[in-house]
Amino acid sequence: MEKKSVRAKQIYLTTGAIIGWYAVISQYYLLLVNRAASVPETLIRFFSYFTILTNILVALSFTILLLNPKSEWGNFFSRPKVLTAIAGYISFVGIAYNILLRHLWKPEGLQLVVNELLHSFIPILFVLYWLIFVPKAALQWKNTLPWMIYPIVYFLCVLVRGAWSGFYPYPFIDVNTLGYTHVLLNDAGLIIAFLLLSLLFVAIGKAVVILS
């Protein structure tokens, strides 16, 4: 029974890694083909999207846990609190896109496929991995505060670079259109949403432990 569980986990990790890297690389290809700026600037803009950074984090965690779980990085990505944080981040990607951004454009062809992978399929895939394979007994409420570092640093970096380049990856943080006051309020609201989502994952984890 244990061997079957290990095998199922390996298949899941393999699937997640392949789909994750395919989606990220395909998105870069599409951005490069349809670029409105130089190649170096396009590369910088590619890594300016929270969606891309978080999907890379997901693909990287799947890959390391599959290929080298006993390594230092493998031990890091094996920690329940790390995997729970990633589950929160990628869930936010899916929720924010489908609530705030989906109505703004209608992708077609390969872009439609990649878009759905990045914003819907992969978030669901990773959350299911978290539910099925990640131990949850050690999760604590206080774990959620350090998880806020990533989104806070992300928003700060976007604002700093945007002030210099004029490029903002998302309309709700576009200082050129909304101004700093509105954008900072939006950022504060998003950070609070991150925190609430993180607390929800801890709550679900505790409930799963009680019920198991």
C-alpha cells in the first residue's frame, strides 16, 4: 500500500512538473513572439508578473520533490509550511485572475490553453497535491505572517521598477492610471486577502487533521 502511495505521488509530481514548465515556457514564447518592447525588456516584463513567478515556484517545487527530494532544496520544499504557503500563493493567482482580470481579454488558440493552465488548472492541481500528499499536523497560525513577505516584496519591486520604466503588469497596480494612493490601497487590500487566504489554508489543514 505504501509503495502504491509513493508511486502515485511520483506520477503526480511528474505530471505537475511537465505541465508547469510547459505553461511557463509557452507563455514566454508567446510573449516574445508578440512583444511590444526589446527582447531584454520583454524578459524583464515576463518576470514582472506574479502569475509567472508563482507558477515557476510551483513547477520548481514539483521538479525538486520529484528528482532530488533528499537534497537541501528538497528538504526545504518538503516542509508542510512551505508547501502550504505555495498553495496559498497559487490559489491567489487563480482567484485574482478569475475575479479581476478574466473579463479584460479573450485569448485564443495556444494563448487560451496556456492562460487556462497558468490561472486555473495548475492552481487546482497544486491545491489537490497539498490536500492529498502534504502532512498538516504541524501547521500553525503564526506561520502565515512570514508568508506575507513574498507578496509584499513583489508589490514593492513592481512599484519601484514602474516608477522608472512606466510599466506595471496589472491594471489594479498601474500608477500611471490610478495614482499612488489608489494603488497603495489596492496593494493593502491584496495583502489582507493573501493573509485571509493563508489563514483559511491553515484552518483547512487543522480540520483535516481533526477529521483524519
